Amino acid sequence: MKRPIALLAMAIGAVIALPTLAAEQPPVFDLSPQRAPIDAPRNPAAIAQIPQGFKFVEPGTFTVAIAGASGPPLALLASDDKTTIGSEADTARLIADSLGLQLKVVQTSWEDWPLGVSSGKYDAVLSNVTVTESRKKRFDFATYRQDVLGFYVKDNNPVTSIKEAKDIAGLKVIVGSGTNQEKVLLAWNEANEKAGVEPATLVYYDDQAAATLALQSGRADVFFAPNSLLAYIAATRGGIKRVGQLNGGWPLQADIAVTLRKGNGLVTPIHTALEGAIAGGQYAAVLERWGLDAERIDHSQINPPGLPD
């Protein structure tokens, strides 16, 4: 997913400067590095598809890059301040288990992963990477989540459902500048104005804590942002709820995928591994663990249509 620096800062700030929402609630996520892993069984079909003589970065190990700036619940540090946990690491574990490999997670920056995977520094990247047509020229993809944007309101807000343009009429909606979600709201406002319906007022914040406080205090009605960020806040702090969602590529389909060096032959066994984990229920368990049920897919795809650039 392509996001400006301001929004990344919002994501990182989600758990370090969050104002108290309603009654304080204990986190529902176990952040201990010793938390029970969700394991997948070895998948003989996937193992058989690994190209003969394929050289992993480290023998017997699946080396995966995860960008820490993805933010919780996708990627965060455990309570030991060094172990990377989150939905991305748990998904990578399912793939490694299925392929009969040990998992090694390497923290990286968003800027580093393209060169890292192209050069063979990493076997794969799981870092909320959206499939685009330009990226497909350089990388292979096996999808594992939908790119989802979420509409969130204060728990006692009378708004119960946001599905289309008319549903935001007259509301004050928090959004990040230059984001996909801003494009959606601008298009919806245009449609409302043409239909003679009152448009929404877009409210811009470059700080997650300030934006969440504005929602809680009533200075804004709705917060529209990447679903994972707000789902984590809703689960760990409470006080807000999701009332709608859209695919992040609206009006097109945007998919999040394991990213691999083009043509190295690893995309097929990883796809098979994901399909096995989906059928076996381990994939659903990972998403449920991190509050990401809304981003679930029924089947993995290899190199699906990507977003235009």
C-alpha cells in the first residue's frame, strides 16, 4: 500500500500516544514474545513445488522482510522490544511451517524491501504490499489479504452504516491528505453535490492521537483510514466501532500479497501453502487473533490484476 509519510506517522503513533477512550480496557492481544504460535502442518504439495535446487537465503529457513512502519496490528515489537510480531509475522509462520522451513523475520524499512527481495537478500516480503501493475513487472505475488479501508465512529454515534456517497452527507469525516481514502471522499462529495445532497466536510489531521481525540470529543463524526490501524485501536482501547468498509483500491480491487523476486519459482509453492492454511483454518485464526477478519480472503491468487500507477 502506498501511503505518505504523514499517514505512516499516524500509524506508528496509534499505540504510543493514544488518548484514553471511554473506559480503559486491557489489550486483547498477547504481546509476549513467548505467546503461543499459530502453526500450520507441513504441506507436501507445496513442498514438492519448490524448484529443485532452489537456494533459500539460509538453508532450511524462510527469510521474510517486514517493515516496522507498517504499524500494529500488522507489525510491532513484542514486550521484549526486539521480537517482531503481528499479523504479517504470523502469516509468514504459516507459510514457513507449510514449506517445512524455519522462519526468520528481518525488520526492514519500506524503502529497502524492493532492492532486498530483488537482490536475494530476503526470500520474501510480507509488509502490506499492494499489487500494482508496475510492481508485477519486477515481482511475483501471492495474495493473502484484502486491502481494506474502514469507516469508524464513536461507540454511541447514531451513524450505523456507511456504504455509499449519500451515507456521508453532512458528516465531518477525518481523513489523511493525499491518501486513497481522500480520493474516495472527494469522489463521493462530487456525486453528492451533483445529486443535490449536502457533501461531507473533510477534516485533516497529521497525528493519530489528535485525530482519535477529535472523534471521541465529537469534533468529527467519522474517521476513514486503513482498517487495520483503527481495528487495533477499537480492540485495544475501545470507544470506537466500524460502521463500514471499502476496498482500498475503490472502485477497483486492491490486494495485499506476499512479494517475491520475479520468476524465481517460489510463488507457486507459497500460493499452495496459503491455500492449505486457508482450508485448514490456521489463516482465519491469524486474522481473528489480530482483529482483521474484515480483510480475509477465500482463496489466494497468483499475480492478480494490479492497481494502475
